[in-house]
Amino acid sequence: MKTLIFLIMLGCSAYAAEPLSYGVKLDTDPAFLVRDFNSFSLIEKDMFGFERYGIGTGQLELGVRSKVIASNRSGILLGSGLYRMGVEVANGYISYQNRPDYEWVPALSAGMKFNMGVAGLYIGPRAGYSYRKNGGNDVVTGGVVSGQFLFVTANYYVDNYYNTKDRFETSSVSVMNKYNFEKQTTTNGDTYMVSIRLEN
């Protein structure tokens, strides 16, 4: 039941009512990408009236080892003013590459949000817990930096795993919600992804 709720929430948070983007993934397993991404605005509320930060993606990777994955690194900001709390209920990913896999990382962040009209910035430490399909559940600490200036959004997330000493780090930049550049760093190396919407 816990897994089903997570999958529904992850799917809803990664959904973006935009045309698909196309691009490439470069790492030890390169692929052509058919991708959807949604960078949440720091200067406008979402369609449900929430202040959000982060990014949600869903993609089909076409390569030697094709893969389908939906990923979410985002939170909802609570309170008002400078000092805020972020609730990250649907962080993690679901994927299929020969077999299903998932990681759910619910977390809380506490930091400062700066709102300057045409620009916004949220920065703060994070802490949560990682639930993995094949066990290896772990305490996670890290941080988030999410910024926006006019039509450019940038997000940085880091997860440090307490027991395994693993590390997940992702940086992304979206321009006009049309161009997306992302870098992910794990203990297995770096992954680079670039995509563009052909209609928008």
C-alpha cells in the first residue's frame, strides 16, 4: 500500500502539461531521450495554490539498455516570510530496466526563501529517510538550493546516505521551460542529460 501511494504521488508531481522534449543522455550507458520535465516556479504558485521548489521528470531512454524512469526532486513550502519549511513527500524515482525498481525519499527541509518579484531563491538543509525496493533503507541528509530569475530556473539537490555512505547529487537548469540541462553524480559516476521541447 505504501508503494502504491508513493507511485501515484510521484506520477502526479512529475506530470507537466507540456509537449515532450527530446535529447540525449551521456554516461557509461548513453541513450536518446524522450522526456517531460517540470521546473516549479519560485515566484508563482502552482495550479493547486502551493508554493513549490524543485523539478519533476519522466523519460524514456532508448539505447543499448532501454529504460523508463520517473523522478521527482521537489517540495512544498509551508509558512510565509523569510524562514520556511519544505515538505518533500514524493521525492525519489520509479524505473523499469529489465525489472522494476524504486526509491522513495520523503524529507523535510528548513531554510530561507527570498522573493524579489522577478526572482526567487530557496536554500536550506534537508533530512529524510530512503526506502528502496531491495532493502538498504537508510537515513538521508543533504541540502537544496532552488532559484529562479524570470524564465530561468535552477535546482541543486544532494542526498548523503548515513549507513552506506552513498551520495546522490543532481543539478538542473531549465530555460523558458523549453530547454533543460541536468547533471547527476552518484558513486557510479556522472550522468549528463540535455533536452529541448520542439513545440512550445
